[in-house]
Amino acid sequence: MFKPKKRGREKLFEQAMLARKERPTKRRAVPGESEQLPWVSVSLWMAFLLVSGYVLLFSPMLMVQRVSIQGESVIPSEEYVNFVESNLDNAYFGIFKKRNYFLVPSKEIVGGILERYPLLSDVQVERQFPDTVSLLLREAPALLRWCSGGPCYGVRNGRAVLVPYSEDDRYASSRLSVIDESALIVQVDTVLPVESYLEVFRVTRDGLSRLIGGEVSSVATTPSRHSDELTLLTSEGWRLLVAVNRPAEVSLGALSVFLDEYKKDHPDRSGLDSIDLRVEGKVFYAESGQSTEEAEAKPGKDDLVTPPNKEDSKKKKKSGE
């Protein structure tokens, strides 16, 4: 009668013991151990970062060893390389070398080169891992300067900038200057809206030189930065007056027609004193001993270059009086 109960108790006891064995035992925490583990992890990470930083900043494998130059013309590439090398020999705070691949002072190099070599219009610095720096140079068609009652200034982004190295003899063939006869004061880093004068001078000078087959002075004049006109001087001795508020190509087109017509009655241009293209659609010219107003030409398909009748001009002057 009682045997089944005994077996049931034994079975319950065995199940309880089995469950106790399967239950995971909790490890007793050692005092202070939980506080030490995070610090060990942090220390390992700090050591890793320090070693990595040292390798990145001071490893000889990451020091710039080669400097390449592309786009140079007037100035030899060796001079640009020496400029960059002298810059890389410096260090930040006397510790971190600028020669390091990751610490190359690109902006400093660009600013220094643009100031030292004013013919350059753009400079880009590129790095090739792990030890090469390349300079991509773009030279302007000419070194343009605005001179007004003092030193000559360059113009960058519409503002006046100093060009202390523009007198370098190597720029003699590229240096073009416009002289403002009004001598209006110019200050560094102030707005100087004369880029149109400089560009019209450059394009007109190149075109005029081709038309006459001779040289044109590298210096032009203007009564004022507000006059919208320029005067160029040719090697033949005559002056060319052009408007600044029109494309130079338009003035050159009119001049080409005029010179072709003028050549028909004049074997050479030795008698010319000036050609005035300031009025759109008309060409005025003066020969030696005459003023510009005393001779006029209207270039066109059927037009001929002929000076006006002197009697007619006298009548006009009297009627004007």
C-alpha cells in the first residue's frame, strides 16, 4: 500500500537534484575586480591610439620625399621645387613636421607661390600616398598691372593686390601695365574695378601686333578708371584709341577694315598720327599735323577711307560757333 508513495518521493528528490546540477552557478565577485576591467580596456585603447598616432605623424615612410611640378613655363620647375621644399622643412610648434604626408600645408604653399610668382593665376596641391606632393600650375596669358600715382597693383577677384615680384626680368615679355593718368589713389585689398581695362588691353595689343606685323608698347594709358577708354602706342609711332565698354574683337574688326582701305592710297603708315575707334561703327584717324577730328572713316562693304573736305570742316566749325 505504501510503496508507490516512497517511489514518488524518490522521483521528486532525483528531479530536484538534477535541476540543481543544471542550474548555472554564479561566480562570486572579487572585491574591486569589476572596477579594474574597464580601466584595462581603456588603457589598451589609449596605447593603441598613441602608437598609431606616432606612426602616422613621425614615421619616415610617411614623409614627403618627392615634389613634382606641372604647367610651368616662364619659371623653371626647379625653382618651384625649392620653394616647396623650404616650406616643408618647417614644423608646427617645432614638433610636427610639415613634411608629413598628412600635415602638408597646402593653403600656405598656394598662398606663398601666388604671391612670389604673380604670373600664376591658379595653383593646386595634390598628394599621392605615401610620399609625393604634386603642384598643378596655371599661368595667366600676361602679367597685368594697374598703375595710378604710385606703385603698380595686380587685380585678383576685383580687389587690388600687391605684386612685389612683378619687376622680375623674366616677366619682361609678359608684363603689361595700364597707367591711370588721373592718379586716383589705390589701396591694397580695396575694390578696383579695372579688370575690363586690363583684359581689353591684352587682347587688343595681341590683335594689333598681328595686324601691323610689328610691336605694340606694353604700357597703355587711360585718362581715368571711369573714362572707358585706352590709348595704345605702336612701334610705328601712331596711337590707337579704343573703347573699353565693347569687346576688343569688335574694335579689331573695324581696325582691320580701315587698314586695308588706308593701304590703297598710302604705301605705308608712316604718316599716321592716331586712329580713334572709341565711337562704335566709325573710325577716325589723323595724319601728322592734323587732329583726330579732322579726318574720319566709316569702314563698310562699299566705304572708302577718305579724309573729309577741309572747307566742309571749316563750315561746320563756323556753324558750331
